[in-house]
Amino acid sequence: MLRTNTTALRHAGIAVTVLDEPDKLAVASSIVRQQDACDAVIVAGGDGSLNVALQALVHVKKPLGIVPVGTANDLARSVGVPLDVKGACDVIAAGITRPIDVGRVNDVYFFNEMSIGLSPTVTRLLTKEDKAKLGTLALLVRGARVVHRLRRFRVEIECDGRRSTFHSAQLTIGNSSSFGGLIRSDEAALDDHRLDLYSISFPTWWSFFEGLLALIRRRYDDARSVKTMHGKLFTVRTRRRRPIEADGEIVSATPAVVRVVPSAVRVFVPASHAT
């Protein structure tokens, strides 16, 4: 946690014990699990850092405070946490929490989304320098650069017992109303106890922009290349193993079982976003 974030928390009346964030997910989860004496876990970072803490939060049942200093800050946007440090710390100090769902892909939990196809490719290519210089636009720039190299893949989906087979170049199963730094959904909510599938087939190179525009405008039916599904449990199979990205990190590979975990974590939110 940066010193400025710690100072802001203390000014908000919160006693803080600072833990350096380790690189390994297993070590970070162990640290969070050991904090029996604390009342809450506060993460200053982006969605990737929050995902690290989540792996333990679902077990320790401590409320989560978000100080959004990452690139996309999708979870913070979804729950209404201010994107400035002081505003976020004031939300934590107010003590209002809201239960939210999380997703689980194989053995890894996620807040916002899991994806196969374009997103894992962009994630592997995205550098810290890209994020620092361009912020969320780095995702779009990298995506545009690699889309011409993408090949559609055949995917078999079972959604709550209903089976479907189609071709996709980007398949996302989302839990929140905000993901990818640019995408918003009016159909999704963090407490609706379901997940939302979005698939873009990209049959032509220009369909990348058509599909992206439809997602940004939140009008998915406007693009013929976009397919949506909704459910509590998805099974995803591909002919060959494909990497899975979740909350901005490569976490697993297909085949995958993806499920919603209702009301798994409590998050500090503004009064206007409490339920």
C-alpha cells in the first residue's frame, strides 16, 4: 500500500496495519487468512490485486475496502466507490457494507469476469508501461493490434443444463456490470445471483469494431457477431486447451466449470449503493 493511501486511511479514522503485497497468490492469500485480529481487509490497487485478496476473502469472511489505484478499477466502478483516494477512504470509514456475488472458474474466484480468446492474448502482451502511459486505452490499442491474428474457435457451452455449440473469438462470462475497463452492462448486477455470457465471433476484421461498439453502447443485439446467455452454472469446452484470464490475470485453462457464488463477500460501499 502506498504511503499516501495509508495516510488517507488514518486521516479517515482507520487504524491500519500495512502488509507488503507479495508476488505469489498463495502467499498473499495466506497473509490475509492469518489476520484474525483485524476487522476488515483493505486493498490499494487494481482488479488484479483485488483478485489476489479474493482467494482468501471468501474463506475469512472479512469485509473488503477498496482504494482504487489500478488501471481499470472495474469492481470499484460497479459498487460506486469513488476513484479518488480520499473519497474511497471516506467510504471505508463510513462502515456501510453490501454483500456481493463472485464467480468461480475451476478453482479460482473472480469479481468481474473470466474470458478466453482475445482477452488472454491482450493480457499476455500488456505491459506495465502500456498501463502507465495509456490507462484503459491500452486494452483497446493492444486488442486492435492483435485482432487480425485471431482465429475463431469452436466452443461447447452448457448453461444450467442447456447445451449450445458455436464459434467465438472472444468469450467472456461476467459477474459484475463493469469489466475490461471499457464495457458496461445494464443487464448485470453483482447481487443478481447469476453470471452473464458474452461471445463475439469476429467473422470479419471490421466486426471487431462493430462488436466493440455494441458492447460500449450496451446494445448487444445491434451486432450480429455478439451472442449472450445468462445462468448460474456454465461448462466451457474447447477442442484444445485455451488460457483463461480472470480479473486481468491468466489463472487457468479450458475445460472450465464456471459458477456463481452468491453473497460471497461484503464490500464497503457508499450509502447510495447499499442494498
